Amino acid sequence: MTERSPVLSVRGLSVRFLMPGGRRIAAVTDAHFDVAAGECLALVGESGCGKSVLAAALLGLLPANAQTAGEARLGDLDLLSADERTLARTVRGRRIGLIPQSPAAHLTPVRTIRSQLDETVGTLTGIRGRAARRSAARTAAERAAFPADHLDRHPHQLSGGLAQRAATALALVGDAPLLLADEPTTGLDRDLVDRTVDELRRPVDADGQALLMITHDLAAAERIADRVAVMYAGRIVELADAQTFFGSPGPRHPYSRGLLQALPDRAFSPIPGMPPELGDLPDGCAFSARCDRATDACVTLPRMTGAVVCHHPHAQEDLRA
């Protein structure tokens, strides 16, 4: 899906949650994408569409009632079939860095940010000596715009934005080949959003790191991404070059177009209706009930053609034409 060598290659990734009474929640369905070395792929879509579930599946962090299918290859390792020992000792932090969506829940509440950074530096980098580890911890904090005078505070003493920056600093320590950033700009003001995504982009350009960024912030995605994957009701419905997606001719899927047109600096017009429940998806196109281009063909499930999942013939062209 990209000309560069993929660091992560996902094929047919699906996640189902088994609920009491035999009900199944189709959180992710048949996801296909690559993330290459030196590339940022932004995964965007409304809350509840399955973005964070996909990220959790890649790291083996799903709850016990989850079932996965498909492949997610990190080099020669299939992340979906890897055991917990392999994921814990060789993948998390070392081959995949994670900026979690809820950083306060991932920080150790009884330890200061400095001590957590110090431990992470020692574990992931092999740096020895208290002074050297502290220096590396301060550098990581600076990269994430985390203030030095807050390093000796505990997580409960931080605002949401500071907790986000602390989690970002921890994720940057290992310089993993793949960074998975799940809503890394939550709680940050616009200047800090720009600074954070610029710092996330720096190792992509300088060191060939691969970055998968999950975000609601389309302005941040436009600033940092090489490609955009749009997710709706558990499916990736469009994969596009970022410059084309945000510029001309623009997105081709009607849902993708609706996301952009809802922005205040564009038409500021909301997409009508609500997304379907993931436990009660229609047999056909999940977006058809909200789509002004729906036809009788939409009662059957469309397949991805030309990086767009849509029955409408104009989806292969410019939907704004």
C-alpha cells in the first residue's frame, strides 16, 4: 500500500467482543494498511469507530472477551498471534512506543514523573549511572514540552495536558521503530499541539521512524501526516495521500468529505444522523443512512476499490466535482 518498506503491515485485522447473552460487538472489521519507515499515517474518524481498539490489538492490550482475526506483521513477528511474554519483553516500548489515549490511567500514581522517566530510560536504553539517566530523562521531558519544575510531581498533581506530555515523554524514550500515538494532543492548547506533533514528526524525518497517529484533530493530521486512513463503524473506508485528502481534489468517500466539511474553517456543517451501533451493524454500507448519495446498491457491503470503500461511481473520482 506504500512504495516504502513497511514497518507495520496489517491485513484483514478484525476484533470482536463477546458480550453476555452471546451478543458480538464488531469493533474492527477487515482493516488493511501499511505504515512505512519514514512515514506518518493518521487514522481519523468519530469517537467509537474502533480506532483505539485497533491500537490495543496491535499491542496485545485487549480484554479477555476480545477475539482477533487477520495479521499484523511487525517485521517477521505477527503481533496478533504473539504471546504475552514476547509482547512484554521485546515489543512494547522497544519496537513499538505507545502514547496512550488516557495517560493518567497509564502513569504510576505513587511515583513521580522523574522516577518513571528514570526507570524507563534505564530499561529501554541501557544507560547506566544516576546522573546519566537523569540527564536522559530531562531530555525526554524537554522533547515533550514537559516542564522541568514538574518532574518531581505525582500524576494526580498534573493537569490533563501535563499528564499527556508526561506520557509522550515516556513513549519517546526508547526511540522505537514504530510509534503508536493515540490522541497525543488531547488537552493541549493550539501552540502545544503544533509543538507536540512537530516533535513526533522529527524522528520520522530524521531517523526513519514509522508513526501511526490516531486523532480527532484534523488540523494536527494535516500538519504531520503523509497519508490518511478514515475509519467509520469499525471499517477503514478510505486511504489517501494527505496532500490530496486535505487539498485538491480532496477525499472521495462521502463520510471523509463530511468530516472535512464539518470543520469551522470549512463549511462548518455537521454530518446528519448518528453512527450505527457496532453491535447492530447493517448488512450493507454502514454509512448509507447518513449519506446523500446512497442508492439501492448500498444495501450490499461495498469492498475497497482504489483505496475507497463505496458503491457510488463518483467515489473513484472527486466527490466534490
